[in-house]
Amino acid sequence: MTNTTTNETNNNELKHKISQLLGEYQQSRSERVRNQLVQLNLGLVRKEAYYWINQCDESYEDLIQVGCIGLIKAIEKFELTKGNAFSSYAMPYIRGEIQHYLRDKGVTVRIPRRWLALQQQAVGLSRSLREQYNRQPTDRELAVALQISLSEWQEIKLAWINRAPLSLDVPIQDGEEGSTCLGELVPDTKYRSFQLAQEDQIRLQQALIKLEKRTREVVECVFLYDLTQKQVAAHLDISVVTVSRQVKKGLDLLKKIMLGAAED
């Protein structure tokens, strides 16, 4: 038996075991089973932590711990009946938890010089391609123009996005009924920091719990895990239009709930 065949066999056995344990956990909610799942999927956390360790000042061990929190959230929310691969499902939670941690810590993400140069080059190329195609170029088209892989270009975009704090004035497009802004989640209109005060964090978590399950999942994916509406649609197996409506609905409800709590 070749090494390739052996590895494939081991991978299939691991996936089967993980699937069995996920089914068992959904029935029992056993802490022992959950810990087994964490251990079996620790490689996903290590992979993501290794990626970020070269771009921040946090220790590898700290990033592993934070990534494990995201992994546990994925285990808690995963549904076998939807037929998704658990590794693909878990990665956005792991990545989102680490990104959120780095933002809350106020860590400046270091971008390699080569990536900075490619980002600057992409600005000019994007303008040229937009004029050529009469539309915004796709990531794949930009990657080809830059002569790099699609995955590397997406990593450059992600690093660039996380280079600066997210403004609470960023408009959130609804697609049908205009737009609102992220800052409306926070009652204090003078508040301009991405890092919410501890009191606001508690109130926001309490407000999220009051939303319907589907609405809460969409809002968490968009704002806590930085997924695009298209990614959320694929992740939750719903349409992009439904995601857009749920975002609008969730923001409106959160605003009412949090404003009501502030007035009490």
C-alpha cells in the first residue's frame, strides 16, 4: 500500500470518526465528546494560528487558545443534516475568533512588503479592468493580472481589510430598502471605537439572544465572523436575498432592543 493510499485511508477514517462524534454530541451534549472533537480537529486551529503568527505580536499558544474557542462554537452550531463538511464549516469560526481577538487587543497586523506592493498594483489594474469589462473585476481576474494565485490574492485582501479598525459609520447595504450603518447597533452616536465597552458588549450579547435563531446566525456570521453575504448564504444554505433581509431585520431589532434597554 502506497503512502498516498494510506493517508487517504487515515483521512477517511478520521472524517468518519468525527462525523460519528458530532452525531453523538448533538444527542448528548457531552463535554467529554466535545473535548474529543476539539482534539481531533486541533489541526484546523494550528493551521490558522500559524498563518496569523507571522502577522501579529501575539504568541502561538494564545492564538491556539483563541482559535479553540471558535472551534467549540462551530461544534456547538454544526448540524449534520445539512451535509456540510465540518472542516469547511469550522474554519470561518476559527478565523473569525482569532481576527476578533486581534482587533479587540488593538494589535497592528503587519503586512509583508511584497503584499503591500501587490495591493498598490491591484488598484491600478482594477481600474483598467473595470474600464475594459465595464464592471468590477473578479478576484480571479485580478489574481491572473497580478500573476499570483487566487488564494494568495484573497489573503492579501483579508490582511488589508484587517489592517485598519472597522468604522461604525460603514454603510450596510440592504439591497432592497436602502442602507443602514453598523454604528446604529450602539445607542451612543458619539461612540466611534470598534472595540465596544464592556457594558455594550454585554448588552449586545443579551440582545442577540432575543433574536430568532436564523436571524441571529446571519447577524453573527456577517458582523462577528466577517463573512460576506454570499459566504453566509452558502454557509447556512439559504439565498443571498434571504441573508440581506435577515441582516436588515436583525439590525432593526437589535437597535430597538438596545435602545429600549438604554432607556430603562
